Amino acid sequence: MSPESIQSFLALAIGFAFAGVIATGYQMWAQRPASFRLLEQGASPSSFAAVPFLVFAAPFIIMRNTVRGRIIERRRVEFVMIATVIAGLWSLMSGTIVVMTVQVVADGVARLFG
């Protein structure tokens, strides 16, 4: 495997892990699962705050809804495959942002204390 492939796989895994952590943290804090319905509150500060949260939690929400839809509503396998690809690409992008942010912070700390 090339280093680029390994880096992409790790970004994908970190994206899914980060999405799961923040969605589960939200569920623990709010006592209800995270959902895209957070945007339905109209033009309020909580709706604007929900946008960055949903950007990073979306892969988890998409996969949770997809698995539940497959089990409960007997959705077709093709739909599950398409949703998985969308969640995976979204996770790859958000994981890349998380990795880049961690690198910037680590570099800043190293310059500050190094």
C-alpha cells in the first residue's frame, strides 16, 4: 500500500470515529440522538451552531439512519450501498480536516515549547 492510501484510510477512520464521538456526546448531553432536524428551528443561534456540529457528525447520522432503515423499513441494499459511499466520502473529508487541525495544533505547541 502506498503512503497516500494509508493516509486516506486513516483519515476515513478518524472521520468516522470523530463523528461517532461528537454524536454520542450530543446524545448524552441532550438526552436525544443527533439529527438533521436541528436545522429546522428557523433562523436562531442554535441553528447556526448546529451547522458545524452536523458537518462533522453527519457520517455517523447517515449510517445510523441507513442501518435502522434497512432493519426496520426493509430498504433495498442499493440504497444502503449508496448511503455508505456518501457517508464514507463525507467521513474522508471531515477526517482530513480533523487530521490537518491536529497537525497545525501540534506544530504550534512544538514551536511554543520546543
